[in-house]
Amino acid sequence: MSFDIFTVGEASDLDLTPKQIRAHRFSAPTTGVRVDDPDPSLVDRCRAITRVVHPNAAFARSTALRLLGIDLPWQLADDQAIHVVTPRRGERPQRYRIAAHFCGQKELDTISRFGLRITSAPQTWLQVSHGLDRDSLVLLGDAMTRRTSPATTVDELRRLVQATFKMRGLTACREAIELIRPGTDSPMESRMRLLIRDSGLPEPAVNRAAHDADGQFLALPDLSYPRLKIAIEYDGDHHRTDPATWRRDVERRQLLEDAGWLIITATADDVIRDPARLIRRIHAAIERRRLR
């Protein structure tokens, strides 16, 4: 028999003894509540926690990012705490395994997903900002405004930044907001774009469609200089290990090359270990095209 989620106070109504609710089949995401699953999902743990926290509470920070399906910055990747934020100090939960935060706003900017109250993507971006550097904030903003299933828009991020007057990390947010580019596909593409920009080279376009002389669609390069017909493609490991992805990459690049495009392929080594080599290749390609 499954009891799903229940509070310890409800156990007797379910004919469960104190010994039974300590059994391995039940997990305790926090004090006072149980889940009928020894290894519950994040969603079920959060659902259980809503039974014992203030109705104004919302799931926040790294917890919100995971619930929203947004790539976490590396600084937050190991953070497994359940983060909850409330607009008033007296509403903060003081319970085991809950990281409680006080926002100070009259109303939190929240959304509902999985039946849970979650801080919106812009609100979450602001809340984690004080622990991130400029590049990480830009990468997170790019992840929130992805080409596929974006969680928010740059305009919404900017609106909340402009409406916020006092907060740790606000200066970094104001700088980062101008560098976020919607329509990206991966953090490494964003990192590569910032690397190119910070080197002093012109900033490449993000996922801008390439067409042939007749106006027919050719491909959607990760980064490009359309006027110079230079495409910069990032190849992660899945491009090499997934046969279908590899075949699509080959076909796309053949179409671009046949139309006179120059393709620069970059890997993680180029972006992280030896970025100077990548910059030299891009610089040389730009000079060759300008001299044609």
C-alpha cells in the first residue's frame, strides 16, 4: 500500500506507527514529513516540503534552476540543498535539510511548475548572482534564453535588474545583462563567444541562419561572421560519439563549404586549455577573408 506524501502528524490517521514511518521505505526530505519512496525525485522532495513550510515560500537558487531545467553554473553544481526563499523573515522555515533565505521583497517573482511555487528564471538569476563572476552570469543568462524552450527573455532579465536597487551582485548583473545573447544551444558555445569577444575580435553572430546565393537555407552555425562567410562550430563529445549527430555535422559543413564558407571547428581543448590557438585561427581566417 502506498501513502505517497504525508506529515508525521498524519501518520496515525494512516494507521502507521512511529516505528513504521522510520522504515527504509519512507524517506524524510525534512523534519515532520515523509515520502513513500526511499529515493524520491527532487520534485517529490519539494512537494513534501511544501506540506510543512509557509505558503509564501518558493523554491529558489540551485533548486529552482534544477526544477526549471536550466544548466547550473559550475559553482553551484555540487549544491544539493533544498533552497527556499520567503518575502518576510518570520516566514523562513527552520527545518533540517532546508536552506532558508529571506528576500525582503513584498512579492517574489514566481512561477508554478509541477504544482510547486518556484522563483522565476529572472528572480533566480538575481538571487545567485552574488556568488558568480561575470562570465558565469552571462552563461547562466544564455542558458535561460536558449534557442529551444527558453525559460525567459533578455528583456525580462533586464526589467528585473532595473527594478532592483539594492542587492549583492547587482553591479555584476548590470554588466552581464549587456553580454547575454538569446538563441544559444550550449554553455560551451557561450564560453567560446565570450572568449572571442574578450580577445578584441569582433563578436560573432549566434545561431544566425546561413543561406546560399539563391537564398536557400544551408545551416545554422553556432557562431559566425556572415558577411565574411566564416562559421565557427563547437564540437562536444556527443558530436563524435553519436553517429546521427556526426552525419548531420558532415552534411551541414559540406553544404556550407560548397557555398564558399570557411569553417573553424573548436573543441573543449581549444576553449579551455589553449584558447590562444583558437583566437589565432579565427584572426587568421578573418584576415584572409578581408584580403580577398
